[in-house]
Amino acid sequence: MSRGNLEPEKEPVKNGTPPKIIAFLCNWCSYVGADMAGTTRLKQPEGVEVILVPCTGRMDPLFPMKALVEGAEGVLVSGCHPGECHHQDGNLYARRRLEVLKGFLPFMGFEEERFSYTWISASEGKKWQQVVTKFTERIKSLNGKKD
Amino acid sequence: MRIGLFVCHCGNNIASTVDVKKVVQAGLKLPYVVFATDVDYVCSAPSQKNIEEAIQEKNLNRVVIAACSPHVHEETFRRVLKRAGLNPYLLQVANIREQCSWIHDNVIFATIKAIDLVKMAVAKVSHHEPLVAPKVGVEKRALVIGGGIAGIQAALDIAEGNIPVTLVEREPTIGGAMAKLDKAFPTLDCAACILTPKMAEVNQHENIELMVYSEIEDVKGYVGNFEVKIRKKASYVDYEKCVGCGICEQKCPSKASSKFNLGRGDGKAIYISFPQAVPKVATISPKHCIYFQRQKCRVCEKLCPADAVDFKMQDEIVTERFGAIVTATGYSLFDYSQYGEYGGGRYPDVMSGLQYERFLSPTGPSKGEIKRPSDGKKPETIVFVACVGSRDEAKGRPYCSAVCCMYTAKQAILTKEHLPESQIYVFYIDIRATGKLYEEFVRRAQEEYGVQYVRGRVSKIYTDNGKLKVRGADTLLGEPVEVDADLVVLATGFGASKGASTLAKKLGISHDSYGFFTESHPKLKPVETNTRGVFLAGACQSPKDIPATVAQASGVASKVLGALSKDQIETSPLVAAVDARRCIGCFQCLGVCPYKAIEEVALNNGAKIAEIIPTLCQGCGLCVATCNPGVISLNGFTDNQLISEVEAIVKG
């Protein structure tokens, strides 16, 4: 990994490296909500990295699966609230697919808890902060069990 | 492939938590990156020029900008690429400000994350293809939803720009909340005197079509080409024939409460909202009409000199096309019956500020005389309670409604002018008087008119011996206060207009948890929404007073005129396309497309496949995820692009 030369050496780090979490956020609600969290400087765990999707309806269950297989420690998907999808009902299709994916994860050897989906509107920066913080804690405790 | 990377310091917005130089160093090691540099403000004019030069000198054919959110400056940088002769869609923005430097404190981890975000962007941009934006014609007509002062001002300004406007209002008259006001602060001009000329102008303007008593049924399409279904509700009076003489209202034997007077004062089943209504026509409320309830009466029909009453009238739905839509749907007042401690709506002498305004108005239920609704006596002591349904977490309204302090001061002054002998108390938390001449106005109420301002919340209102006991605390003196009042006016705050969230769904725009519509950017795009071609004006976006509403409405008009000034608009090229050679013609995609952008086409050999109409496609990608054989791809969000981002993060 090319992050080698940046590995914490001098500065003391409190809780170790934050778990690597991939978040797929829809362009219209949740990505804007996450931006809002930034604009209002709501501190969040450093391990969460966001991939922008045009709508959660675009989510192929393959993406979260691929992320876990390749080594992500958790995957989060977030879109507009049900009934408020910018593209009418893409999030409802997403909910069905992702619910099925959730059920499959144990068969693939992953804890179901490593995957979660949620609804965050463009004004819910605070909620985004709470969701990622909580989810990171959940992944940390899962990692703890493994060790 | 030659990728150029530009990492922004954004002053110290980014540089204080992200080691920008290290990001540049790490970036240089990534595949295809031939040039990387850090920039102080990448969005500034000299920096844009530098990027253009770098593209040309280094022969770059892909660009990654690590800076603020793509929602802020992606368009800016696309224009830079275009100026440098590169296809504008060969750009990827890494969001290292909103989603990195601003949310982290630890420099090491923030820098690692910024590098990851750059890796993702570099991986994704290497899959980008040049894209060309399709062009579509523009319907040069505008729709304004809501006929309050915001809608009126927006419609007039757009119409003056020579664009035909349709103004849709759900009530039988335009004028909105402002028409209900007696006077407007801080100058105390008569609200009707400044509003009604504008209302008349709307009615007479050759470029404005007025549709009252109508609501939006359905909205389809996109900027430049909206198709809107409008429901003309059955008014049971032919508006074309009605001359507004008012004989029907005089003779109608029914009893109803006046909607225009917010339930205070008597009304009839057939009514003209107020004397200066525009259009001045009568409307029947079937709920109160004796004929609709008991199949007898029809007095109005017999007496109408214009033969305008039509009991068989049905709702009618018309479909019209527009290039741009303005929502100016205003607000609704907080329902003070939620305050059980203030009587929960049980005491007739406790009323909302707007109800009181009707009592002050010469066209109101008491013809401008201040009387207690309970016994018709002149009140001697009047108490105003500020922040009812504002700044109150317990009622789910933590925000300030922006106007209540001012209208309370106004009503206190007006009351003193009507009843100079009266004693007036105002209970307040803070006085918010931030506009031009506002502070001076509140001072006038206190110093010139002798209105007693008491700093503190009211804890309880109850009746005792025909008086209203108002119990509160004076937090400046630190002691409890009790006032025997004849009348209590609650300065109720603003909430979203009724039906706002339903309308938001129809328009594809978002709203906050209180129901106010969300603007595209809180500071720099206050009238745009995230749906191109849909704009906001007035209190539907947040509580605001008349000057701010009018300013926003004129602002929205300039945006609409700008959008409709072109003959063609470029639509986004980030749309889906079917690989015709591999489509098996199952048409699963057809059923899920929310925009009906997919159609069946027959090939020469008779086989049928799906085809996507690029100008209708809005790029949601639902069809892509639905397609079983995986033959649909979405520009900008292909499987390869998204998976390359995943791999960039986890594989490093």
C-alpha cells in the first residue's frame, strides 16, 4: 500500500486506524447532506469514503459486494427518503435489491452488520454525522470480535 | 492517457487539515498522472488560466481537481476544460473540503483520506469518455405557482421581460397573505393600497394568464420542456360571466365562517373573498351550500343577473407546457391550538396575529373596530405574546420566524392608534429587528406609544371572571408577572404552506424537515433548486418579510428570463444508452424508467430492442441496475467507473 510513508509515526493516534468504510451516496439528497455536514464542520470518522451515484436506483448489489470482497470493512448506501426520491422511486427499487443483498452476505462469509442502507435528506447533515459515527462504531466492534 | 492533477489549498480551509504537498506527491505516483501541482485557490481567475495553460503545455487529456464539493465548482472547471480545447466531461472532482478537511481534525488521517479520494478520482477519470451535451428546444413560457406577493412580483417581472406567464393560485383570488394585512411595517403603509394595484396589473397584463381556484396536478419533463397538468377546481360560478356584483352573497341564506378572515367573522356559502379580490368573482363552497347539502335553495342562481351560477360544473384538467417553473407557495401560520397552556384555541379572545390583523382591517369582520370576539366590548388591556410556534424546540419549531417581532410592534402601534387609552404588554424572548428602519420602529412602539415590553415567556393563560389571566415571568426583574387582559394576541410563527411536501414531490425538489423548500445553495443560489428549471420565491423557502420576498421574487424573474432567453438548452450528456447489438428485448427497463425515456424499436431483421431517448433520460441509472444482460450503461457512472473507484479505495 502506497500509504506507507504516511502511516502514523510521530503524532500520537488515539484509537488506531479508523476502519475503511465505503459509502455510496445519491447525488440529490445524501451527498448534499454529507456536504452540509462538512459546511457545518460536523466531525466524523476518517475512514468513511464517499462514492457519488446519480440515484440509489443505480446501485447494483455487485458494488457493495465487490467492496467487501476487495477488503472494505463496511459498506453504507444512502439515498433520499422513501417517497422523496429525486427520480421518483429509484430508492424503493434500491431498497428491495439491497434488502436481498443483506440476506445474502452471511452466505458469502460476511457479517450482515457490515452492510447498511439509510435515507438522509439534503438538510440532514447532523443525521449523516450520527449515521457514520454509529456505523463506524459498529464496524469497530465487529473487528474487535474477530481478533 | 495524460492526467493532470490540481490540489487546492482553499486558503487554509483545506490546507489546515490536509497536507496538500503530500497529496501532490502521492498523486504523481498514480498511473497516467503526468502532472500534479498544488494551487492556493483553484477556482480563482489566475488559477483557472494556469490550468488552461497546463492542459495545453503538458498536453493533458484528463483533469482531476481536488478541491471543494463537485456541487460547488464542477461546472466552473468544466468551462475551464472547454476553454482549453478539451471535452468538458473529461474532468473529475475529488471532494477534499466538505467531505474531508472540514470534518476531520487529525492531519495524518485527513491526508490519507484526501489521497484516497484523489486515487478514486484518478481511477475514475481514466475511464471517462468525451461526451457531447444534447440540445433541446425551449418552451418560452413560465409557470408561477402561488399568487401571493411573491408570485405576483415574479409574474409581473417575467411578463415585463416579454415571456408569457401563467399564474396559478389555489384560492379564488390572488393576493395571498399580504391581502389580509391592514398595514405593513415599518412604514405603516396600507397593505391593500400597495398590493391591489399590482393585483390589478396582473389581471390586465397581456403576458399573464391568471388561473385562480386551480392546483397543480402533475408535473413531467425537464428544464425548457415541462408538461404540467393543472386542475381547475369547480367553483360552480362561471368566472367568465361573473361580474362580481355580490348580490348572490348578500342573498345567500347559508351560514359559514369567513375563510378570508381566518374563521373570525361570518361568511356565506357563495362568497367573494374581499372587496378588492382579483378576479372579483364569486365562488361556492359546497360544504356550506344549502343546495349541495339538501338539494334545495338555488337562490343565487335565480338572482344572478349574469346567469353565471352553474351547479353542474366539474373539475377540469388542462395540460400546458412551460420552460421554467417558479414556486411561490408561501407559508401557513402555526396552529396555536397546540399550545394547551394558552387555552388550546378554546378562548375566543385569544387569537393569532393574522386573525387580529383582520380585526384591525377596515374590510375585516368588525370593519376595523377592535372588539372582543366574546362580548363585543372594547378591550382595555391587550397582551401580545411573541414566539408562539417559533424558537420552541418542544413544539418542533426551533427556528425564528423572522417577522413576528416586527408585526407585533406594528400591531401594538396600530392598537394604540385605535384605542389610545388601552394598556399594551408585549411578552418577548429577544427583539429581532434587523431590517432597514426596523429597530427604530420597535423603539417607537416602546417610547412614543408607551407599549410595555416584558422580557419573558408566558407560562399560562386562563379565564377568571371574564378576564384572561396571563401569567409569565419578567426575566429582567427576575419576578413573576400576572396581567389581567381583555384580549391576547399570539404572534404565531411561520410553517410551510399546506401541501408543500406534496408539491415538492410533483416538482422533484426537496424540502427541509419543516417543509420549507431547499434552495440549491444557501448563499449563492438562493432562488434555484436542485432541479434545473424550478425556482423558489418568498416564504416557501424560509420565513421572510415582504421586502425580502419581493427582492427574491424579482431575483427569480431574472433567473427565469435568463433560462428562457436561449432558443436551445443543453441537457446533461450523463444519460444512459443501450448497446443495440447485445439487447435481448426483454423490456424490463421500459417498465422501471420514471421518465418514459425508453422505447421499443424494431431492427431490420424484425427483432425488437430497447432504445433510450437521450433528451428525455435524466440519468438516474435505474434501467442500468435493472438490465439483466447488463447491456445498458450510464455515461459518467458506468460499472467500470464505479468499480474502479471501489478498487482505488480498498486496494490502494
